[in-house]
Amino acid sequence: MERTAVAGSIGVTPKAVGKIREAFARQGVSGGGLRLGVLGGGCSGLSYQFKYDAQARPTDQVFEFDGIQVFVDPKSMLYLDGMTLDYKESLLYSGFAFDNPNASKSCGCGTSFSA
């Protein structure tokens, strides 16, 4: 997996950056960034949070990838450290994919994991 856009301990591939930029443009979003987080729940115990946020919180770690800001809260960072966000396209699936070395198992949908 290509990890050319890496800042700190979270990676976002160039393809994912492009898709995030497209999504923000479709929604008319300017400023702010993408919030990545972890919430309790999902098939495997934890699920990824992935949404637009107007601004970072004071305790967030803020990463920047080619003009796209990514906000991660301290508790989520424990589970996301070393993770790479990618965008994959195939005949059966198109969407964001999380390559998380901290996940000991994940479900078939790819949005839930256990650490």
C-alpha cells in the first residue's frame, strides 16, 4: 500500500486525499477537516468514525496531507497510531479502507475492528 503522504503517525494515501477533497467540494465545505476516530460498537467491538468537522478540538492531534486536515482525539489515537487511510476501487466495492496495524481482527464490512 502506498504511504507517500505521511505526517506523524497517521497515513493518508494520495488517492484517499483526492476522494476526501471531492467529497468536501460536493458538500460545499471550505475549511475544517476530516475527523477520524474510534467509537465503541460495531460487529467486532470498535468502529471507525469518519466525518467532516468544522475545526479541531484543543486536545486533537492535527495532521495535514496535501491541504487536507485530519483531526484525531487522544483516545482514538491509541487505536489509530500507524493506521493508513486509503481509497480502493474494484468491481464489487469502492470506498475508504483502513489499514490499521492495531486491529487484531476486523469484520467483513471493514468498518469495525477489535484491538
